[in-house]
Amino acid sequence: MSMNYSKKVMEHFKNPKNMGEMKDADGVGKVGNPVCGDVMHIYIKVGKKDGKEIIEDIKFQTFGCVSAIAVTSMTTLLAKGKTLEESLKIKRDDVASALDGLPPIKMHCSNLASEALEAAINDYMKKTKKKGN
Ligand code: FES
């Protein structure tokens, strides 16, 4: 079965950005899609810029379809260097349009990346609260 993926989707699928594990991550988000069984992890390293917390570094691992990989790769590019607040606003439509669109039946895959990013940020916030700062 062939799917009409945009050139950008194929580029990110073949050459994903920021792929890999991060051992000393400040926050980890893991999200799975119960329908297809695909799973993704997003790891973030949080730094400070102008007194604001920013995503200094970000990595991902995805066990999933072409869209899931392309979408997570693009999400890491969009989030890197942004403040946590800005990153939480990255939604699936932003990612899909940055990839010049996804086939309609693949739109559900694009939810995973922004959800995993949100989960990673929440994980970070939970951890820092526990430390008392
Ligand atoms: Fe599972 Fe795309 S088919 S994330």
C-alpha cells in the first residue's frame, strides 16, 4: 500500500532529527497509541534563558509508522530552544503543517508527538517540584 506522503515527511522519516536516547534527561514523556501499538519517548533537557526555562536539548525514540517518526522529528525541531510555555502550545496541526501536511488517515499519528512532549514537560515539572524549587 502506498501512501501520499509529502517530501518533507519522507525527508524526516529517512533522516530523523534528534533521534536517540538521552540518559540524563530532566523529563521523559512516553505515549502509546493503543490502536496501532506504536510508542514514542521524548526526552528533554531544560535550561535557562533570560530567566525563563527553555528546552535546551531534546531527543526522541519512536517505535512506529512513517508519520509517527516524521512527526516526532519535526516536533523536536519546533520545540528546541523554546520556552516550556511555548512548547506546550505546539499542537498536531502545527506539526502537520510544518511537514506540508499528512495523509488524513495518518493525522492520528501526529497527536502522539505533541502528547509525548507535553508528558515530558509535565514529568520535568513534577520532578523539580519534588526537589523543592
Ligand atoms: Fe501508529 Fe501512525 S500508525 S502512530
